[in-house]
Amino acid sequence: MTPKQFLLGLLPATTRGSLEYHFGSHHHFYPWGGAMNGQAARLELARSVIRATAPQMIVETGTYRGTTTEFLCDFDLPVTTVEIHPRFFTFARLRLQRRATCQVLQSSSVPVLRGITATLAGRHAFYYLDSHWEKHLPLREELELILTEGSEAVVLIDDFKVADDDGYGFDDYGPGQALTMDYVRACSLPPFHAFYPSVPGREETGYRRGCVVLTASAAQAAKLGALPMLRAAPHSRGA
């Protein structure tokens, strides 16, 4: 740790987030090499999913520094993004302040999702779930709120294990806490459809993190199944 890093660490989290925004380096704005971990195929996958499934809004959990949020704002849809850490919330709020369609909230993801899913009233959203970090893993509650409310919701989970492709990395927080299909199956969910990226991990760019796309809607699953960037993932909870 450098003396500068030590001194910054003594500051309140919101002050540090503000200073990093106003005086931050390229690394502060693009810590993972760009939106969605700097993964070119993932970006195209997300574009194709959003265009094919036509959501009325986009919801992101785990804003971090707002890099992926900027990408999601380019679809001209209302975007709600939630970040629990005050330092990163402050940074992202300043970064996204000129994005008129973007709402940045400081909160745990679960109460925000509970409010959103209760008020969609026939509309549906695209959810990008990336709020898992260290010991904070609200994914079970997130999925149960989203996929049990009966809409045409589509979910993309970052840092997920692509079961048959070791070229992709994933998050593992210990027994029963790895982001795998077994974790999803253990959630209290209705029958769902799951899709992995069709591009092999070795051909991806950036950090090569795995993902999965989920929906409980047969109509949305038909659209997802027709996309070249996706392939069906075998699982035991399908309709």
C-alpha cells in the first residue's frame, strides 16, 4: 500500500468516491477493462438478448463504478441500478448524473427488487445481476423475487459457472455458495429455462467471466433459443 492509498483509506467512503470521480485515473473508470468485464462477446450477447426480448426497463444490481451501467443506458430504456457500498455509489452517481433515464440507488438489492417486481403491472424487465461480492451473496433472494412474480422477466447473472467450459471463470464463496446451476436449482423457483454463452471461453476477451441467462417464460425462452450468442444449458427445472 502506497502512502497515498493509506491516506485515502482514512477518508469517509463518500468523500473518497467523490475524489476518485473528480481526479480518478482511467483505472477508476474502467477497472475491468470496460463494460461487462471487457468481454466483447458478452456485450454482443447482452445486446442481442435485450433487443430480442424487448423489456420495458433494465435493472442492474451491483453498480460498482457504473461502467456497465453506461452501456445499459445506451438502449434508451429506464435503467435502475443499485449499489450498497457508499464509496462506489457516490462515484457511480456522479458518473451517471447526466443520464436522464438512469436512477442510481444506494441500497441492498433485495428491497429494491421487491419494490420493482411488485409494481411492474404487466411490464417486464431485463435484470443484470452482479451484486455478489466477497461475503455478500443475495442471489438466491434476487432470483426468487424476479422469477416467481410471473412476468416475462429475463435475467443475466455475471460470474456464473459455464458447466462445460473451463475457459470461463466464476465466483465461489465456499460450500453451497458457488455461482453454479446447482445453486440456482436449490432456489425456490418455478420451472425455468437456462442458456449459456455459445462463444467458447478461450475465444472471449477481457476477464472471461462466465454467465447464464434465465427466464421462466416459454415465450421469452423461444426468443432466446433463436439467438446465435446463446445455447441451451441442461438443467433439471425446465418447463
